[in-house]
Amino acid sequence: MTLEMRNISKSFGAARALKNVPFDLGPGEVHGLLGENGAGKTTLMNILAGALQPDSGSITINGKEVRGMTPRKANEYKIRFIHQELNLCNDLAVYQNMFLGGEYAKAGLIVQKKDEIAKAQEVLDFMRAGINAAVPAAALDTAQKQLVEIARALLFESELIIMDEPTTALNNQEIENLFAIIRRLKSEGVSFIYISHKMPEIFAIAERYTVFRDGTFIQSGFIKDIDERTAAELLVGKKFVTENLKAAGSHKTNDAAFSVRNLRGATFNDVSLTVHAGEIIVITGLQGSGKDEFAQALFGASPVLSGEIETKNGRLNLSSIKKVMKSGVAMIPRNRKERGIIPHLSIRNNISLAYFTALHNSLFISNKEEINRWTRNKQKLEIKADSENNAITSLSGGNQQKVILGRWLEINADVYILDNPTQGIDIGAKYAVYKLLHELAARGKAVIVFSNEFPEIQQLAGRCLVFYKGKINADIQYKDLSEVLIMQYSTGLNAEVPDV
Ligand SMILES: Nc1ncnc2c1ncn2[C@@H]1O[C@H](COP(=O)(O)OP(=O)(O)OP(=O)(O)O)[C@@H](O)[C@H]1O
Ligand SMILES: [Mg+2]
């Protein structure tokens, strides 16, 4: 497909989300669309897919101007949109979700359930998703749901696939599988628009890029002509200071704050670790390493078969999140959005809910306290919002994440456990999050972060624990950290190299 978008503008009330932006794309091209949270990326894609009408501007596909784009027209042009938000219907089976609104049904053919299941399964297997097409969507975890969203786009023949943050819930192996699929379809002439805040992904998969900032077009060009730092600077509009936060030194003390002893779950065994007050550790590992299940066990979402966890306040009872919080442990799960956001409520109410469920003891909510908390967070995390009274859904994806994350970080705990904390957050604001975590450590808090992004590990980890085959395979000190070393321990290479 060749696509040309010209002078696209779009306002929401007084807020101008897009100001006269251009965008173009050729056949078989993977085009990275970059910009900070709230830059207008999703809005432009919604316009292209007919979900939103632009205030002005034109869309030309294969040399012909398309007036009044609608979702149905976009579908006819074989444009598929993998949304930033998960849109699966929990009550339907995976295959039904995949066929929802699809061509088979539209053509009015008598659809054989068996055929649909078979076809859906074929796509899922092609993706190596390990998902059964006949199970209800409700049975899937978030990563699997994200894979189904992708599978849905692959089900029908496509000319353009828009991927808006497709990998936020995926692990490295799943991302590699996705990239293999993109490369293969690309060689058949399918075009892609790829949106991600993970710079290495853009550089691995895209050949061209376009940068937006605050709803305006900044620059377009070939990926081979820029590097990650230049891209980051285009994005934020200023020199990007990649200061090394770890270099400021460690605040680690000798007080054990969180001790895991011989913890065993379905896919991990005999895991022991101690995190000290003032220390930040990062836990990483590949798919199937047991790391994810270990994180889930800490979050009370998957069962612990034996072992125990101790904090300053005694043995931790994982059966109730309330009890966990009362023992001074704050747990910030991944995919906060899926679990944490009530779409119809305001930004402020959404913030309060997370907070009050966790630890508010009084019946009364202090208005002033609430407003202060919001203002503080807005500044610290550079949240782009007109008013805290707006619906949370009026915020861009990343700004919603910041709202929820910021609030949890405000809870006064001794230990903070965060799974994938910067998911969907732009590169500038990621630094703000890292700084907040270092501040927590400086105040004597123990911080445990689950992450698979090396730049993040490097910014945070006083030490990094690497899972392999259900056990901690390495405990790497900050000074020894390297991506290669982590990869070696993640893949168990160290176990196979004989000692010399
Ligand atoms: N339905 C809406 N109502 C009001 N404002 C909106 C709505 N949708 C988007 N906006 C505003 O438009 C701007 C652009 O948002 P958009 O979602 O396109 O950003 P984005 O580049 O996708 O950011 P992110 O990386 O965080 O997903 C934001 O300021 C956002 O608050
Ligand atoms: Mg977006």
C-alpha cells in the first residue's frame, strides 16, 4: 500500500491533538512512529482507521483520495489496527474474538464454527502463541490477550497493519516471534506502522521513522541515518541527557527488608533472596525461566507451594493484598491498565480508587490532600492532562500509565515491588520514574523491579538476578552488568561452558 496523509488536524475540545501533520508510507515498509506520551500517535492512527474523523486534511491510498474514512472502509482497504488497549470480549472464545466483525461474517456466509476454530488456530500456531482458539478469552493472561489481538490482525489478508504498542505485555521471545512474522509479511509487500516507546524495537524492525511532538510533525527519515540518542532528542525536543543514575552511588544498608526463603511454585523452585533497605534489585529472565510466575507469586496471583517471605513486620501473608500492604509492602503489578483503570471515572477518582483500596483507613477523603497529590504527580511524571476532572480515557495511553504508577509510588511502604513499571511510558518520563525509584532507595526503601529492558536494568539495578530454569542463575553486581552477560545467564550458557 502507498499511503499519504496530508495536513491532518484534530482537536478534542480546546486541546489540539494534531496540527497539520503529514505522514506517508510505501509498500512493504515498516515505519516507526515516534513521539512522547500525548504526542498524537494513536489519534492519527484512529483517523487512518476511520475510528475518528479529522477536522481537516486528506488521506490518499494507492494514489486515490479516500473521503470520509470509516472503520468499514479501512477494513475494505485491508487496514488492520492492533490497538494499544486490549479490546477482547472476555465472554467470547478466542476464535470468536478473532472473527468478530470480520469478513466471513460480513459476507453473510454460513459460518462453520469448526472452520473458524481451525483457521484461528492456524494463525495462533503460526505465531507460536501456544493458545487454544476454543478457550474463553477470560482464561488468558494479558500477554496472551495481546497475542490474540495480533492474531486477529493476521487472520485476514492485510495490506497495512498498524501496531500501537504491541509488545507492552510480551516477553523477549514473543517479541522475536512477532518480528519474524513482520519480516515475513513485509517480504510479501505488507506495510506496517509500528508505534513503540522501546527504542531498540524501532531500531530493530523499522526502516523509516516519523517523529511527532505535541501534535506537530518534527522529522521523517531513514532509521539507518540516525541513532537511538538522536531519535530520543528529536522526541523530547532537547539535548537528551542520558545521565547514569546508578553512578550517584548506592544507598544499600545491611538491614534485610524483604527475605524470600526457599520459595517454590509451579515453575520455580527453591528461590531465596534478600533485599536490603536502600537497595534496588532488578529481576530478569526469559520466557519459561520461571521469572514471570515468581513475580505473579509475589503478587499473590499464582500459588506458592512452599517457602516463606519475611519482612520487618514478620512473615508475609500473600493470601490477601490488604495484609501485604499492611506489612509495608507495596506491589505494583504489570498491566496496571487492564487491572487498574475504571474507564468512566475521572482521572482523580481513578487515582483515589487505587489508593483507597490499598491503604486508606479513614472514611473521609481530604479534597486538599487529593489535589496536592495530583499536582505533585503531574509535575514529577510530566503527565499531560488539562484537568484532573476529565475522564481518564481522555488521556493518552502512556499518561494513563503515569497516573496509576505515580499514585502507587506515593504509598508509604518499606518495600516496593514493581513489575514492568515503565510499560508504555515515553523515554523522557522513564527517567523521571527511575529517579523516583532512586529517591525511594535513598529514603531507605527496598525496591524490587521486574524488567527485561537492558537500558532500564542498567539505570536501576544495584544488582540483577537472572532466572533460568526456575532458579536464580546469577546475581550480577552493578559494576559487572552487561547485556551479553545477562543473555548468557538467561540462556544458561554459563552452565554449558566447562570451567577451565
Ligand atoms: N477522546 C479524547 N478526548 C480528549 N482528549 C483526547 C482524546 N483522545 C486523545 N486526546 C488527547 O490528544 C492528545 C494525543 O493523544 P494520543 O492518544 O494520540 O497520544 P499518543 O501519542 O498515542 O501517546 P501515548 O504514547 O501515551 O499513547 C493527548 O493530549 C490526549 O489527552
Ligand atoms: Mg497512544
